[in-house]
Amino acid sequence: MEDILASDIRVRQATVDDVELLHRFSVDLATYEDEPQAVTSTPQTLARDGFGENPQFVAIIAERSGRPVGFALYTYNYSVWTAARGFYDKIGFRWIRNWLPCRLSGEALDKLADERS
């Protein structure tokens, strides 16, 4: 992934050296959402799961003037929204309305990639 530079914002791919930062940002977000106990990951599990032999996620870091100000973490997964959501409804799952997953795909993803290149 190439770095993206827009005014004084730089977005770069996270590395294993960023696991402490990713963990801190995760705790900060959970605290903001009044759910600090929900974070069960550790920097060590983030290092293993995101930067080990079989990475389970990819993360990017946003920096302003060289200082980390945000992050995004994404995975490649199967979409229950487009194929399997009815199954979960049928067995009793209830969707959490204040935590909505976001997905960028298809033409919107192509458009964003074209704008950044």
C-alpha cells in the first residue's frame, strides 16, 4: 500500500511496531463508547493476529504533522449482509444498531482507488 498524502494528513499501512498504538486507540474508542471492558485484545495478540504468519486483519494509521491521530482496521470476510443475515435472524441473533459495520466495495471502492492514484 502506498502512503496517501492530503494536506498535512498522511495515511500509511500499520506495521508490527504500531501494535501498542493500535491497542491504545482501541481502548480509547471503547472508553468513548462506554465499553472499556470490551477490549480483550493485547498488543501481543494484535502482533500475532495482524502481523504474524497468517494475518487476520490489515490496519492503517492516519497521521497529522507526523503525529498519529486515527486508525482503521479491516478484514477480508464473508458478508452476512449480502448472503447469510436471514440465517442469523432465524436463530435469534439481534443486530446492534449503534455499532454498524462499514464496507466499501464495487464501484465506490474503484472510484476511491482511482482518486488516490
